[in-house]
Amino acid sequence: MAKREPEALDKVDVPQGTLELMILTILAREPLHGYGMTQRLTALSHDHFRVNPGSLFPSLYRLEQDGKLKAEWRPSENNRNAKYYALTASGRRQLEQHKRRWERVSFAISSVLEGA
């Protein structure tokens, strides 16, 4: 029996321009700290997406500065202080805009793939 070679698509990078959409979507469910977000993203993507802190934290900072997120320090599950992020009203509006854009983009790509 031939050994299965791992497919190149088993693990994929977060597609350009979608990290913000995924952050806002995850935080729409509940406030989380950075590590919690990376864990949730990995779980929800069935271990296909992993985001490193060097990408996550600049995005969180930018979203907070833009008023899309609010943050507060509080104890985490292991009783250490962690910065928890939550959506603002502006962040919810931004999430809806991102979702509509993603639906248009994914429809267009699917149309091309099916029509090729």
C-alpha cells in the first residue's frame, strides 16, 4: 500500500485580506484575548489556519485604534492578566461590510472555477 503524501493544501496561510474578517467574526461571538483567538481560529478552521502573534497583534492594535474593537485587561482562565478584545458598534458594521465583500469575492471565484 502506497504511503499518502501530505497535500500542499493540508495547511494553508490565512488568505491575504481575510484576517480582519476572521478576527471580527470570532469576536462577534464573545470577547477573547489574543491567545484565545489563535486557538479559536485554529479550531474553527479544523487546524488549517494558524496565525502567528506577529500577524495577529498588529491587526488587533489597528482595529482597536480604528475604534472597531475595545479592550480591557482582566484575569484569564489561568489567572494571569490578559487583554480581552470585544467588538464595538463600529466593529459590527465593519464585520457586515467584510462579510458582504467576502460573499461577492467567493461567488466570483467559484463562478470562474466552475466555468473553466
